Amino acid sequence: MEGDLTKPGQPVNGAFEGKTTDGEFADAQHKGTGTFDMASAAGGCLAGGLSSLDFQGKYELSK
């Protein structure tokens, strides 16, 4: 991630990747880059994992 991580209200740039574990897209690979709100992302991470993330940027889904 890039940006001032000490100011969670400010957007940061970053990259993410992962895999769907269940449902229609089970085992699909995800990756993307974008600008997102660190405060909203951190809440999901601390609560056991993200289920959604609003961002502006590129996204790729491959199965």
C-alpha cells in the first residue's frame, strides 16, 4: 500500500489478490489495484476478513 497510513480517512493506493472459497466462483482467483478508503477496509480485516471493498481501479477475476 502507498499513502499516509496514519490517516485512515485518507484514500490509499494498493494491490490486492485472493481466492473465492465458496459459491458460484469457488476457487476463482482475484487481483486488482486501486485507490480505496483505508478506514473501511481495516474494519473488515480486523473482523475476520473482507466480504466487500469499494475502490476505484483495475480488477481481474479468473477461474
